[in-house]
Amino acid sequence: MKITDIEKIFNKLSLQVRSTGHNYGWLTVSDKKILRVHYSHGKGDLPDKIMHKIRGQLKLSAAHPLYPPEG
């Protein structure tokens, strides 16, 4: 998965974003931050290890892909 795909997910979930050394996104409900997700700046593909961490931050299981497969 590419970083641009993660950015699309952040936009789709309407996460509030702050960019410092990392890109942070917060899922808010009733103006309360309930989940925090972050990834580092960069380009190209993200390693599977990082995708696993983002999936965990979003409270998703491996059975629920972050981004549907193409095709």
C-alpha cells in the first residue's frame, strides 16, 4: 500500500489531521478524540509491519482490509 492510499483513507474517514515529523489523524465523535492514527512522511510503499500497526490503531482485524483489493 502506498502513502497516497493512506491519505485517501484519512480523507474518507474525515480524520482531523496534523502534520509534524509524522502525519497524525484523529477520529472524533461529538468533538471527542476517540482514535489516533499516524504514519511517517515519505514516498512509495509502506511495509506490511506498518500496515499492521495502522490496522491496529483503527481497531480493524486482518479480515478487514484497509483498502479493498483492485480487480
